[in-house]
Amino acid sequence: CGRAAAAPGVGSTGSGRGPADSVLQKYLQQLWDTVLLVALILCTGVIIQARWQHQDRQPNDNFQVLEPRTDVLRSMSLLKTRPYRQPKRWCGPSPPTDADICAVCLEAFRNNQCLRVLPCLHEYHRDCVDPWLLLQHTCPLCKRSILDAFYSDKSRS
Ligand SMILES: [Zn+2]
Ligand SMILES: [Zn+2]
């Protein structure tokens, strides 16, 4: 045990009193070491237990976070997708209008790319907006929630 140094007040006066006192002192010191060791083990046990409980609680938190995600997935499955068709009037190297640009990756839609049409009629690449919707479930442009749209549609019908 690494506690060779005597605790203050215990070993300061006993150096000249004879062998019996020093044996008693050694015994007391061993006892003290044992008590400290047991206390240390108990503390460690309490800390480990607290950490386990903390870890046990974390999956529950994740589960609660995951719960609305099923709603998001359901709403997303109800969102429309459509393949992008390049307008015929749109010929030549003229810059595309705002409506033809994915606001997530800022790239123009190309022919036959799969677009996700949100309830607010904003359109994005499906591959771009789906990960965002899973996390935020709002339109990146107008911040309208796809869940709100889903539930308001359902209550209206
Ligand atoms: Zn995109
Ligand atoms: Zn929008």
C-alpha cells in the first residue's frame, strides 16, 4: 500500500517510547490503512454504480429522442417525390432560377433527379433533404414543419 508516510498527529511523538509503542503504532497504522482502503473501495464502488445508472439512463433518453422520429419517418413517407423535368423553355446557358436550385447543396436540379416536394411546395434533392428532415423535420427555407403539415392535413380531412 502506498501509505508509508504517517498521518499527521499519529506518528510524531512515538519515536522514543520503546518497542511496545512502536508495535502498537504499526498496528494502528495498518488498521488506518485498511480503513482507508475499505473507504476507497466503497467510494469507487459508489462512483462505478453511479456511472452505471447514468449509462442506464442514457439509452432511455435516446429512446425518447427516437420516439418522434417514427412520426418524422411516417410524415416523410407521405411527402411527395417527383423526378425533375427540365423545362423546355429553359435552353442555353442561362442561369437557373431559384426554384430550380436545391437550397441544401446549392446545385441546380438536373433532369430525372429525384426531388422531395415538401408540404410548403419547396423542392430539394431527395438525397439532400431527407437526412435534414430526419433531424430537423422542418423546411430548410421556410422552417415549416413537415409534422405540422401532416397533422393539420389529417385533422382537416
Ligand atoms: Zn441538393
Ligand atoms: Zn418551405
